[in-house]
Amino acid sequence: MVATGWTQGLAALAAHEWERARGLLATTMERGQTPEAEHLLGYAEATWWTNDLDSSIAARERAFAVLTARGDELAAALAAIDLARDHGDKARPSVARAWAERARDLVAKHPESRPAAYLARMQGRHRLEEEGDPQQALASFDESLRIAEAIGDRDLVALLTHDRGQALVGLGRIDEGIALMESAMVAAAAGEVGPVNSGRIYCNMIGACLDMVDYGRAAEWNDAAEQWCETIAADAGYPGVCRVKRSEINRHRGLLDAAESGARRAHLELGHFVSFTALAHAELGNVHLERGDLDAAESEFLEARALGHDAMPGFAVLQVAQGHPEAAAASMRPALAALPPAPLHRARLLPAAAEVLAAAGDVDAAAECAVELDGIAAQFGFPALRAAAAQARGTVAAARGEHTAAILLFREAFQLWAETGLPYEAARSRAALGASLTAVGEVGAARAEFTAAGAEFARLGARIDLGRIESRLAGDRSRRADPVDVARSLLAGTTEVMLRRYRVVGAYTRYDEAVRNGLVDARQ
């Protein structure tokens, strides 16, 4: 009967029936029978998938002791690697490092083994994510791949294919990297990869799309990831992690209700996964911030920070919205300094950094952020990065009173945001454009931009942004400047490069024929 219980439990595990496997294995252990290492590892996996990380760690540590006692160094090393991962997810970095070091000791005499390949991959992920060094990460992935191919581990080969793609993207080899990542995604979708590594591939793909600010590609893979999550593990940790990332994508696409519900569900699913729970709180804070519910945003950001996540850049943007730009700048500077040198990592923070520092009056520092972001956008060429760079440069120009330049940059940012399908960012560009148009006396054009931005903010439920627009529209009763004078002023103060960037030809129609022709000739 006991043997049947063990057998049935492991069979349920192989069928991905996590709750049933957990119940069968737990019941068999409760009968007083001493489990073998395989039974403990099976129970650890079942409890991991059912979001009981503490029980999973306890069972895996027992399995490690059994494996070490019987001299199975390779199996013990694999258990140690998983324990390093799990303690990391519990926000215990020191314990995680100790287990990783124990694994290295165990594989020292087995350099061509499966655990050696996983350790090389672990080193690569650290170099990519923590150190921001895609070149060194690629070297680690290549070494891991060499071993995985030699021992015929197709599961690990697929995972490393995706890892190598991410590293190549980080090196600017965009097409080559994306092709590798999509190849790994197809393997996971086809069921050629086990559930743990499939989850890693799906989550890392969505994370890579976020790093590339490529929400169109992310949306294409989003349905496949969601289907996998619901099929393999409807209530486990991986769906929670993926759901946080999908919530971020939905937020950027203007789907705030979907973003909020996804982040809330992720928070419930993540349970003991401390570091990922912090991500869910931070994403909920970002949703509330866009809606203008500053109290709710602050509450979520503080929860995230209490769990070890800095909740940046949202927390600093919140401080600006609360009327504390100097405090926001004080929050932003160390976060910016702590970023690894990887360009795509830095690009996630630089747009908000430029905005926050400009709001605090540190325009030179904001300009440095804008210049760095512009260089990254030129290197990688993603439309959303180019939009963010134009927005940041426009923010700096406006802060310096250079509204002629700011107008052209905000127009460029709006166009790119619109092309990328990011309505909130596009509306913010239009609002900033309206402010600069007002500054040069183009009141009628400014009102048109404010009205369009306000309509979008109203649709999105962005209350604070909408309130600012309504105040602008209600309070701006000044006489509209002569359009011909404004056109001539624009033409006189605009460089040839800026004019080439000014692509909204329809905007010329409000000027008289002579000025319009002059603008068109200068643009060409």
C-alpha cells in the first residue's frame, strides 16, 4: 500500500497534477514511512508548484541530506542549485549564495555534468541581470550550452537558446537574438520542454520584450504564455510571475483594469515568493499612479519597498505628483547610480529620471539622462525607446525655456508613442506639447493638444492628468498670438536638423501661404 502511495504520487507529479501529487505524497509520509530522496524531491516539486515554498524548501533540504549521505554528489548538487533559487525567491541572498557555493563544491570533480551546466547558466543569469554584462553572460551561456549538448539535455538546450538570445539583444545583435528567443518559445509551446524550464522561457521572453520596450511582440506571445500558465499551473508561482509582467504590458497599452486585476491575482498566487510579491505591489502602485489615486499608489509602493524592491521609477514619480520633487530626486539618484551598465536596463529608468530631475530643478542632470537615453535609442532603434528619448529631450528643452525645440521633440515623441500603441505616454506628450505651444503664444494650437490629451486621459481614467488639463483649459483665456508671427518665430529659432524631424505636415496649414512654403522648403 505504501509503495502504491509513493508510485501514485510520483505518477501524478509526472502528469502535472500538482495538488493530487502533493496530497498522495503527504499522506504516504504521514503514515510514518521513511521517504527516499526521490519521494522528498517529488514532494518539494509538488509543493513548489502549489505555491508552498516553505514546505518545498524543507523537503528539498531533507532530500539533500539523504543524497549526501548516500554519496550521490550530482543529485545533491542539483538539489543545492534549486535551494539557491528558492532561497533567492524568499529574499535570502546570503543563504542562496551559500547553497550555490555548496553546489560548486559538489561538482568540482564533475565539470562535464548536468549540475555543472546549470551552475554555468546561473552565473550567466547573474552576469546578465545583476552585473549588466551581456558579453560575459554570453560566455557563461556558451559554456553551459556546450555541456548540455554533450550530455544530450534538450530541456536545458532550449532554455540556453533563449538565454543566449537575451544576451545577444543586450549586445545590440537584435535580429539574431530575437530569432533565438522565438525559437525557444516555439519549443516550449510545442511541449518539447519540461514545465519548469518552459516557465522560465515564457517569463523571460515577456521580460525581454519589456526590456526592448516592444509591446507589440509581447502582446503576440502574451496569449501563448497565459494559455501555458492556465494549463500547467493555474494557481502556482510561475503564473504569478508571468502575470505581473503581463500586467505591466497591459498598463502601457492603456488597459488599466486588466493590469490591476492581473497584478492583484498575481499577488494572491505568489504567496511565499517574496521578491515576486514585491513586484506585484510595485505594479499595482504604478496602476494607481496612472489613475491618479496617489494614496493607493503610495501604499503599494511602500509595501514593495518593505519587501526589498525599490519600486522605482514609480515611487519617485509619485513623489513629484505629491509635490515633493526634491525628495523624488533624492530617491532617483541612488537608484540611477545602482543600475548596471547594460543599456536596456538603464533605459527602463532613464525616462523617468530625466522627468524627475527636471522637476527638481536639476536640469543639467536631467540633460545627462536624456543624452544617455538618446544614445541607447540610436543603438537599438526600438520605436518606443526613440519616443522616450524624444520626450526626455523635450522635457529638458522646456525646462531650459527652449520651447521651439521642445515643440518639435514633443511632436516626434507623440507620433512614435502613437505608432507603438501606447496611449498614456502619447497623451502625456500631447499635454507637454500643449504647454510649450502656450509658452510661445500658440494658444489655439495648444488648446487643441490639451483637448486631445484630456480626452485620452478621461478614457484611461487618469484623473490627475485630466485635472491638470482641465485646469489649463479653464484658466487659459489669453489672446491668441498672431499665427504668422509665431510661424516666423518658429522658423527663425529652429535648426535644420530639428526641422527635418518635424513631420506633421498638416500643422503647416494654419499659416499663410508664404510662411507655410518657407517651412516646407526648410523642412526639405
